[in-house]
Amino acid sequence: MTEKKLNTSSSSVESSKNIFDEFSTDSSLINEVEKLKEEQKKDLFYYLSLVSKIFQKVFMLSLVLFIFSYGYLYIQKNENFSNSAIIDSICFLFMDSSIEKPEGSPYCSSVSYVKNYYKTKLTSEKLEQSKKILENLVKIYEQENFSKTKEMIFLIDKSKETLSTLSVLERFNSLKNEFSGIDKSRVQCSKLEIDFDKKTLAMKCSSFSQGYERGIIGFSGKKNYDEIGGTSISIANSFLNYIEKNSTDFTLIDRQKIFSSESVIGESNGYTNKTLFDIILKINF
């Protein structure tokens, strides 16, 4: 019994050895294994090649998108292309080409075009606002700064902004108030004309008096009293003397030499006489 078991175990060992020996010596099996290894290598190279092609396509697509984006932004920002038909062809890709574009404007607007457009609109709006301010400025000066002024005319050249209308009026008003002192209605000016080309300020003025009073300003231009006195003619000449001798902002041009006086009893706040005279000033600032 024991011998039989030994024989059986030994025969099984021999058969196992024979199977491995057969496997290692069988050429067909060896070839099959080599084929499997080669196929594995081919699969690896295939996938590597596939991944490489995908990366190439992604890179090329990214490069094209980068070039397109850079070119698009360059065209958008460059003012040379602000109103170019090139932008229209790009917009046709994203918008309905049947849409009617506004008259005088491109179908698509670049950033530089819109920027310049709104800059122009802003400048235009500022000019319109300045015009309205000047219109209101006339009324303000009529009511607040020049007593009994009926009309003020501004001849303003919009293309030249070398002078400020408000600055001219402010300096002249200050000069007049320095002369008039407390009684600012003693000298009244109206129909002011500012010529920015010639840099001149022209106006028509009136001086008022209550008979004859002391304290007029002579040719020396020196002022000793706050209230100006004298006849209406002497007050007019006093104002001209004061401008000539004391003002650095304005220079008197073509000083009026002949004056006349008229009675205004019962017409102007207790004044008895009135003198009309013209003033033309050269603006020195």
C-alpha cells in the first residue's frame, strides 16, 4: 500500500516536471508569449502617439486662439482701425448681418471708436453746458453785481479758451466796487462785450450824482474817501482816472473826452443828474 502511494506521488511529480519542461521547450508557446509582449509594446506606443497628437492639436488650437485674440484686441484698441470695415466682417460671425446700422456709423464699433465717440460727445456736452452757464451768468450779474443793468452781451469765440469770462467779469466788478465804495449804484455799466480775439472788454456806463458833491478822484487817480462825490460828469471822469492809474488788469483805450449831463430828477433813487459814457478796456491777463 505504501509503495503504491509512493509510486503515485513520484509519477505526479514527473508529470508536473514534464509540463513545465514542455512549456519551456514548446516553440509555439514561446512565440505566442513574444507576440503578446510585442503587442503590449505596440499598444504603449500607440497610446503615446495618440496622446502626443492630441496635445499637438490642443497646442495649435490654443496658438490660433491666442493669435486671433491678440489681433482682435489690437484692432479694438488701435485708433487706426476705429472705423474700419475689418471689424464688420468679424461681427457678421456673431450678429445678424441684416441689422441696419445707424447712418454715419460703423456696423460694429471698436473700443477706440467708442472711446473717441464718447470723448467727442463729452466735449460737446461741456460746450453746451458752458453756453447755458454763460446765459445764466448774465442774469446773475445783472441782478447781483451791476445795479440796474438791462443787458449784457458776450462775444465769445468758442475755439479759443485763452480767457475766462467769469475771471474778466470778476476782476472788472472788483475794480468798479473799489471805486464806488458803499454806493455801488453811483456807476452802472451795461451791454458788456468781451472780444476774445482782440482781448478787449467794451461797455456802456452811466454815472449819477445828487447835484454837486465833494471827494471826486482827479487825474492823479488817488482815492481819499469811500463815497465818490462831484457832478455826474466828474464822477465819470473819476472812474476813468481810477482805471488808468490803479488797474493792472485793464488798460483804458480811446478814452472819451466829451461828456454831457442830463436831468433824472424823480427817476433814479434820488439822483439828480446822469452822464452816459463808453469804456473800452484792453485785457492784460
